[in-house]
Amino acid sequence: MRTWLFIFLVFFVLGNNYAQKNTDDQLAFQFYEQKQYDKAVTYYERLFDKQPDAYFTYYFKCLTELRDYKTAEKVVKKQLKRNTSNAYLYVKLGNLYKLQGDLKKEEEQYKKAIKEVIPTQSTLYPLAHAFESEGLFDYAIETYKKGRASSLNYPFFYELADLYKKKGDLKAMVNEYLDAIDFRESELYTAQANLQQSLGYDETNGGLNNPILKQELQKRIQQKPDKIIFSEFLIFLLNQQKDFDASFIQNKALDKRQKEDGTRLMELAKLCVSNERYDVAEKCFQYVLSKGKDNPYYDIASIERLNAKYAQLTSQPKSLIEDINKLFSDMQNCIAQFGISNTTLPLIKKSAMLQAYYMNQSQQAIQSLENIISQYKFSRENMAELKIDLADMNLLLGNIWDASLLYMQVDKDFKYETIGQLAKFKNAKLSYYASDFKWAKTQCDVLKGATSKTIANDALDLSIVISDAIGIDTNSAPLSMFASAELLILQHQYDKAISKLDSINSMFTEHTLGDDIYFKKADIFKKTHRYTEATKMYENILEFYPNDLYGDDALFNEAELYDKHLNDKTKAQQLYQDVLTKYPGSIYVVEARKRYRELRGDVIN
């Protein structure tokens, strides 16, 4: 009986103590939050006596707010006596002396803190953070440097970089990130991302465009030429800035220094072609070819050089016939040198395209592809691509039946695959050119469920165009003229196409093809490098037909014109952002977001 009574009394006392402590804690925090420090301090004094580590911060804050510096000093010194490893308490003490105007004692405490701190992460972090919270960045930097001097396992690069950033010392910050890469090359991507964020987003010198980064990288390369990672970082930086001339110089130097086989130059050439910097791509290919025929990239460089030249010439509004003839001759020589194979097939197709679309030799091009198809064996997919090209050329000459037959063959052989769906769509478009709108729409409606999002959207667009144009009054004459104008565009007869598009407006005042005409004229102006006129067409669509079929297409295409051709990155960035906000369901959202981030200066690996 006595034992049970004793246990009950123990639990009763403990419960009362816990309840009292819990009540004190709640009241103290309530007054603390309300900044009634004179009331909170009474409770925190009791709580501190029982659990000093748990309540020191609150108690100390109350004392300093009440300017009871004498008691606050005693409390800090009591804590230091209890645990000398808490070096951050010296910062608290120094702050007390600062509040009292004793700057000499203040500085003594800060220096003592750095002297007394045990150089481990668990003790250095609280001290550095204590300095940082008081804006004492130099002391925080000195704290981490003491840790770096004591241990090579964790040199505090990122912590120091952040402090230098807060100080505004961008050069020192950049070098901390470069030191991190020097210390361990796997830090490259983390350092790149942090640098981009730390250097800001302004359009000229923000992010990886900041000249300090480039300068410090170049210094590192000179100081440590054997550290290839810095050269690779600089190349990455130059490519991000689209400074491909400088990138070529760095890649070539690195290729020679490492005695490589031109891999870097081939990668750069590909990047240059995608950015339409054909001049630098040509230098890359020539460098690889200069290594001789025994080089593993000699064959592919020879072929890709001509592919790039084709892209360059066909992107110009009016290429010189001499240049076209020279390229065709070079392609034929290359095909003869390396033979007819899957590797040279792109050249075979492009040389036929030159004949058909630029050299006024469509019949010869058709004969050439027919010979290839009948005499050589390629993969089923490559044969299908050849048949589609051959069908396109027959369409160019007006051989409607031959073109349709070839499209149907590919459609039948690849019924559920993208290339088959492309053939089906081209066949539907052929019916559209021939004014067989009912059949064309039927095929497009089937293709709305195509696996390729591009084909599905193109089919949907054509179906809508047909429905809108002849859905009400069944007058197909305006649409027939519009379709024939599209065929003229396909045949590169741009002036005739514009004339026919304009005649629709004069002959049929109440047609529904207004946005379609603007869009097709913009397409012609783009093909003929009349970019300012193209932007006007897109702006007309956005002004008069923003919620119709071509709203998002017009906005994205206008953004691309300002981005790639009119050299107004600010305008382009705004238009890309408009795509994201005004047309969130558009197929262009992913690409618009990517380009917006690139223009803003984000790191895109």
C-alpha cells in the first residue's frame, strides 16, 4: 500500500511540474510573439534555469530588447562556461558590447570565436551563421577558411561562394565555384547551375553571359593547361552564348592538345548547322577532313559537309544557280566516291531535290530516284522515304495519279506507323489541291488520332479549314483558289501564289479564309527572307483572329522571327512568354518555355 502511494505521489509531482512547464512555455512564447518582452522574460528566466540550451535564444533576445545588458552578459558567459565548444556564443557576447558602444571588446570576442572554434562542420556552421546573421561576412569567411585549412575533405566552396555573393565580390564568388570544379570535376554541373543563378538574369551581362566568368575561366586555362575540365567549361559557355567562332578556336586547340580525332569538331559542326552558322560548320568539317582519309570521321565529315551546304543554299531566298550546280556536282562526286548506301542516301535524296526544285530538272530527278528504288536494297523505312520524295516530285510536275499511287503504297506498308500516316496526310493534301475536299476531309478526320502530334494537328487544321470554308454556303470556289495557291507555294512559284491569294479577297468579299491567307503569305515571306513583312501577317492574325485556328502558330512563329532573324531578343522573349500565358494548351509550349529560359540566361544542359 505504501509503495503504491509513493508511486502516485511521484507521478503527481512530475505531472504538476510538466503542466507548469508547459503553461510557462506557452505563455512565454505568446508574449514573445507579441513583443511583450517585459512579460516574456519572467517566464523564460524560469525555463532557462531548468533547460538552458532549449531556452537560451529566447531569454537572451528578451534581455537585449529590454537593454538588460548586464544580465544578458552573465547569461552568455554562463552558457560558455557550460560548453566551451559553442563558439558562436562569442558572437552574441560581441554583439552585446557593440550595443553598448564598446567596439574594442566587440572585435576581441569575434576574434576569440574564430580562435576557439573547433574546426568541424558541426561547430563551424553555427559560428559562420551567427556571423552572417549579423552581416559580418568577413568573419564568416574567415571561419570557413579555418575549416578549409584544417581539413581537405570538405573545403566549403559553396558556402564561401554564397558569402562572397552577399558581399558583392563576384570575382571571388566565381573563383570559389571554379575551385570546386578543380577540386572534384563531378561538381561541374552543380557549379554551372549555381553560377547562372548567382550572376543574375539581366539580358547583357546576366547568368553565364557575365564577363567575369569568361575572364576567370581563361585565366584558369592559362594557369592549368592540363586541367581539361576548364577548357570544356569555356567551350560550353561559348556555345551557350552562341559565340561559335571562339568555340571553334577552343575546340580545335583542345583537339590538337589531346591528339583527338575531331569528335569535338563534329559535335560543334552539328550545333552550328542547327543554329544556321554554316560558315563555322564549314571550318569544322574542313578541319576534320584535313586529318586525312584514315581519320574515322573522314567519310561522315565529307557527307555532312554537303548536307550542311544544302541546308544553307536552300534556306536562301534566291541561291545563285552556279552555287546550286556546284553543290549538285560535289554531291554526285561524293556519292561516286563512297558508293550508294544508307550513309550516302541523304545525299542521293538531296541531289534529287536540287534537280527537281532548283535546277528545273524534275523529270531527271524522278528518273534518278526510280532507278535507285528499282536497283538497290535499303531498309523498309528508307525505301518508304524515297517513295514519298518521288511522289512529291511527281506532284510538282502535276502527275497526280503517280503521286497518289506512291503515297498509297507507303500508307499500306506502314499503316500504323508515323511514316505511313505522313503518306496518308500527303495523299489527303493531294486531293485537297485537286479540289476533292470531301475526300480530303474524310482522310484528315481519320488522321486526327495519328500517333504523331504534328501530323494529327496538321490534319485537324486542314479539316477545319475545309469545314469553315464550305460549311455554310457550300461555295467551294474560294477554297479551290486557296488550295491552288498552296500548290504554287509547294512549286516555289511564290509571286503567283501571292497574286492568287490576293485575288480571293477581291473576288469573294465574304469568304472565311482571312486568317488562312495571312498565314500562307507569312509563310511565303519567311521563305523569301522578307521577315518584317512576315511579322505583319502574324500580327494581323493576332489582332483580328487571336482565338481562331492560327493564333498560337502566329505568336510562336513571330517569336522565332524576332529570335532568329530580326535580332530582337527582348521582343522574342516577351512573345515566347505570351505563348505560355495566352495559349497554355498549345503544342508550342514546350519549345517556347525552353527558348524563353535560354534567352533569360538559364543553364540548359
